Amino acid sequence: MIMWRNKQYCTLLRFEYIKPPPSDASDKDYLQLRLKKSDIHFVDTPVELLKAVEDISKNYDALGMDLEWKPDMGVTLNPGYARADLLQLAVWDAVYLIDILTLN
């Protein structure tokens, strides 16, 4: 599900179509996402990137990071080499989705 470039569609995919846990499941069985939509920030301009870096560096001691890229399936000129497309930075109460392709 790499539809993150279209912000509105991504929001629909990630929040409105996610199935809730089964009714017999307890909270301890699932990692809960306790963020509001407003806590998820799409970063695709240099100004937004600077704001994100400033917010993270001033207000948080811990950071989670993940990268997403299109798999090459070994059929490219450089098998095993894939350029990162999306950088995800997560702090306790916010997530920053950084569009590397647009910023590049």
C-alpha cells in the first residue's frame, strides 16, 4: 500500500478502512495507534522538513525510523539497490512521513 503521495487517498486508506480488532480481543493483544489524524504530518517541502527536524530535535529524546522503497525484484540494472522513497519518523505523539522523492 504505497499510495502515500496522494495525501487524501492515503488518509482514507490508513484510517477509514482499517478493520477494528475482533470484539473478543483485549487491548494487550494489539499495539494501539493512539494518534489523531492531525498528529500525522506529510512532509514534502523544504520548509516542512525544517519544521519537522526542529520539532523533533527540541521536544523529543527518542525517535523511531522506517524507510519504504519500491522493491526491484532483481530485474533492474542494479539488483539489490533500491532508492528510498519515504522516510517515516515517529515520536511519542506524532509521526512525520517525509516524501524523499519530492524533496530530492
